[in-house]
Amino acid sequence: MSGNIVLISGANQGIGFEIAKQLSVIPNYHVLLGSRGLEKGESAVLQIKNVGGSVEAIQLDITDGQSITAARDLVETKYGRLDVLINNAAILLDFQVNADYTLGQAMQDTFATNTSGAANLVETFLPLLKLSAVPRVVFVSSTVGSLHTFADFKPSYTMTKYFAPAYACSKAALNMLMLLYNVQYQEKGWKINACCPGFRQTNFCDYDDKAGPVEEGASVAIELATLGKDGQSGTFVNMKGAIPW
Ligand SMILES: NC(=O)c1ccc[n+]([C@@H]2O[C@H](COP(=O)([O-])OP(=O)(O)OC[C@H]3O[C@@H](n4cnc5c(N)ncnc54)[C@H](OP(=O)(O)O)[C@@H]3O)[C@@H](O)[C@H]2O)c1
């Protein structure tokens, strides 16, 4: 198949779904909508097909090595390469910490998805990305993972009052992972970047009415997913531009 083959993890709902919807209607983009539950993925695909998107569901649990390998084999057989990988799937467990569920356990569980899961996904798909003319890898991160923002905190800055250590550390580590891959592949023409979608109304924040529309949250990831050969690499950005590391 000519055009761009895109794989998005955790795309059956929230920001991942929105990225899938918006990318799949761009000419020459075909989206593989990753979902750990295939049924949820299929129903998301139906919604996107109703608006004319080029999309199909793919079972993908990023904490399950067999699921990642099976997804890689399927993409290889069907398309022979991958052009864009969007690491979007993540969890937030900090608010479940209590006497029986320690912060240490929450950190291990959070890292298993947000960081190690993303790393396994990239590693497994490297051989297929290498076959793309302009491989692009997008890490959906968060400003909450910005060390500088917390080091330079102002009492008035509400975001730094957000105490979610497992989540924040997992995203700071994800940013480092992005930079490490960037060092390896930037000179070969790859476009590897991290972004923050901003505070968005999704399941993640219990559809908080102070959060912005999810549709807008997808825009920065779309920009990074569609970069051409002169595009940026090794950046951490939101809709307004660079985020301090
Ligand atoms: N919403 C915000 O305000 C906000 C702000 C900054 C950054 N972000 C980032 O944006 C990304 C998307 O978040 P969201 O707000 O869209 O959250 P969401 O609505 O909760 O969606 C998360 C997605 O990840 C999937 N997922 C979780 N664990 C998975 C696993 N092991 N394997 C595969 N998929 C898995 C979920 O699948 P199920 O449906 O099966 O649970 C779901 O599809 C995350 O990386 C998050 O950190 C969000």
C-alpha cells in the first residue's frame, strides 16, 4: 500500500481516538487503531468510518509482549513497513494509592504501561519503521513530566500542585526515552518527538469540566505525525511551542 501507515496505541477512546479520527481523513494516511480490547477497537473504527476515515482496528496491549509481536507480524504481512508510530496509551494510578496499594506498587504498574510498554512497542516496530522513507515516532507525554516546570515552580502555578508521582516520573522517563531514540536515529532522517496534548476532557481526568476539548488535544500529535523530511526531531512541544525539559 502506498501512503503512510500509522499505528496508534490506546486509540479506542480519548486523545488516541481523536488522533486516529483526524489522521485517518488526511489523504494518504491509513490508521491502524490500537486497542487492547478488539471489540472496543472495532466500535471506534465504525465511528471513524462514518466520517470517511481510512482506518482498521488492531489488537494491542502494550504490557503484553505477545500482543505487540502479533501486531508487528500482522503489520509486516499486510503492509511490509510502518511509517508512523504514536505511543499514546497510558494510565494514571496515583489517585488509587492507599494503605493496600502502595505508591511503590503504583509506580511499578504505571511504568509497566507508560514507559516500559512504550519502549517495547518502539523496539518491536523498529525493523518496520526502518523501511519507511521518513519514519516518525510520536510520544504522547505530559507537561507533568517536565523537570524544569517543577524545579522552577511558582506557588501560583496550579499544575505543580498536582501530586501524581508515579505518572509524572513515568512521563519524565518517557521524555528521556524519546531523546535516546532521537540520538540513535535523527541523523538517519527519522522524526522522533514528544508532545503534551494539554489538559483534556477524557476518561483520564474523569471528563473534568475544567479541561479543554479533546479534539484540540490531538492537533500537536497530528503535526508531529505528518512531519516531512525537513521537520523537527528531538523536541518536546505543546500547541504553543517548546515545553521546558
Ligand atoms: N487527558 C489529559 O488531560 C492528558 C494530559 C496530558 C497528557 N495526556 C496523555 O494523553 C494520552 C492519552 O490519554 P487520554 O486522556 O486519552 O486517556 P484515556 O481516555 O484514558 O485513554 C487511554 C487509552 O490508553 C489505553 N490503554 C491503557 N493501558 C493500555 C495498555 N496496556 N495497552 C494498550 N492500551 C492501553 C486505554 O485503553 P482502554 O480503553 O482499554 O482502557 C485507552 O484507550 C496519555 O499518554 C496521557 O498520558 C492526557
